[in-house]
Amino acid sequence: MSDLRNTADSAKSEKSVAISSDSTKNDKKTAEKIDVPHQKVIYQADLQLRVKNFEKTVQNLEEKVNHFGGYIAESDVTKEGKEQLRGRMKIRIPQTNFQDFLHEAQGQATEVIQRNITGQDVTEEYVDLESRLKSKTVVAERLTSFMKSAEKTEDLLKISKDLASVQEEIETIEGRMKFLDNQTSLSTITITLYENKVIIPEIDNDKLNTWEKTKKQFMKSVNILLVALSDLTVFLFGNLPILIILLLFGLAIFLTIKKIRKGKHRE
């Protein structure tokens, strides 16, 4: 009985090895059949432009974006004091129109402050992802067929777990490929616009209103005089008893001094 069980396990092991070997061969064949795509490059550009008319330039750029089949991903405007407007636009443009749009955008400027263009070649990564995706798809199909023919519950659970892991890897690979497709098919252009406004000083009517200023100054002078008279009146009448005593005391001193002087003249 034990010999039969060992023989069965041995046969099962050989079958497993055979499946693994076939899987490797199929994966190699699959990889050999992959068609290498056209070169995939992620283009990005950063422009800083000084413009004469901010609002008109933004409107022109929006029209150019629609004309070249792109869209505006982000847009914001900042007012820095009274003399400067600054705006930033993040634009996605089909790669085939990348250079043409850059040329049109630069044509809107009175001065190109900065122009920076980068290109990241992701062709090798994309080919590798495509190869892995096809290999994982083959493995997923094989595991699905094994699951249909599985008789034991423990085998079914193990195959199901392996299948779920493979499907998760497939979804990750597909997500990355979609991202690379999006980034290579649509280039990203970030444009920062600056407009320096010349502020012409306006005539300040408040400062030139001489009659109003004269009336205000006259009333201020009158108020000062009235306050001074009021304070003097309060001081005199409020301190009248003291002033009378001081006056009498001063008069007595004056009369005494006068009397002494007369006595000296008689002698």
C-alpha cells in the first residue's frame, strides 16, 4: 500500500515538473513573439514667458490647445501687488503636436525667460512589461484550466490562491502600461506667464480740493481758539479766590514798599 502511495506521489511530482518545464518553454516562445513597439518617449516642457497682455495671451493659448487636440489640466492666476500678474497653466498635448504647440506658445511672448524640454525613453520598460503581461496571462490561463480539473479541496484552494496572486500582478502591469501609454501619447507642457503693468498715477481729487482743505483748517483754528478761551475762563473763575488773595497780598507789598521809599526821601 505504501509502495503504491509513493509511486503515485512520484508520478504527480514528475507531472508537476513537466508542467513547469512546459510553462517555461511557452513563456520563452511568448517572449520571442512580442512585437517591439515604436519608440516610447515621455516629453515634458517648462516655459516661462513674459507677455504684453496677460488675458489675451491666456485666451490665445486656450484656442491653440483646442486646435492641437489637447486640454488644460491645471490653471491658476496670482496677482503680485498692483504691478504684476502671474499665471500658470499645465497643458496636455498629443505628442505629434508637441513641437508645433511649443512654437505657437513661444510666439505669444515678448520675452522667453526660460525654456526647458526633457525626454524620457521608456521603450525598454514598456517592452519588458508587455513580455511579463503575456507570460502572466499564459500562467493565469493554465491555472484556470488546472482549477477546473482539480478534485481535492486543498488543491483547489492552492490553485485559487496562486491564480489570485497572478491576476494581481497582471493588474499592476496593466496599470503601469496604461500610465506609460498616457504619458507618451500626451506630452505635458507647463507654461508660466508674467505681465508687468505700468501704473499711471491718477489725480487725487482729495488732495487738490483746496476749498475743502481751507474750511477744515479754519474750523481747526477756531476750535483751538475756543478751547484756549474755555480753558482760560475755567482757570480764572475756578481759581478766583486764590487770585484775589494773591492780588491783595501783592497790593499790600507794593504799598509797603512805596511807603518805605517815601520815608527815605523825607529824610
